[in-house]
Amino acid sequence: MFNGGFREKRIFPRFPISIEATLMDPSLCGQTIEATTNDISVSGIGIITQQQLTPGTELRICLRMNDNGEEIYLKGRAVWITVVNSQKYRVGIKLEDSDLKPIPLVLRFLNSHQS
């Protein structure tokens, strides 16, 4: 599919969802980065953060579910970074060895925001 001259390469659909997340770059000696998901799929996550990352950075990711406080741990690698403004960056993360099922997360997110 072409989208304004850009060929869509994603295999799995992305779902727009905002979940609080903490990122940890193992090379930064345990330093954490606060972020929020922008979208999520089986194989990747789009996040918004105030700290610039470098493509290729390995990350440990902790998603904090709003409905019951559950923490979901994932591993991934930053694939691309886009500047949103002077204090925000959008990062595309490819998940590694993940069995993430985004539809149940989306449903939990929607359910927790309807209450």
C-alpha cells in the first residue's frame, strides 16, 4: 500500500493506544526513561519520550496497565526516531522474542477508560 509516496511495510496492524511505559537502556547502567506508547502491534511499539534515543539502541520496556497496575516486560530495539518538537521524540521499537497480544491490551485500555 502506498501512503503519500511512502510504501507501508508493516505486516501487522497497529492500534493507537496510550500506555505509560518505562524504558531502560542496558548500556546506561540502569538509567530509566519515562515514555508513553503511541501505538502498539504484535511486532512493535511506537512511543513518545522526552529523551532522544539512537537507532539501534537495545531497550528493556515495562508497560504499566492502568486497569490493575500489571507490569508487562518486553525487549526491543529502537529502529527509527522522529523529532516531534524540541522536547518530544517519537520512537519506533521493534520487539524481540515477544508474544505480545495487542488486542487484549487495547480492550483492557478501552474498558478502563469507560469506567
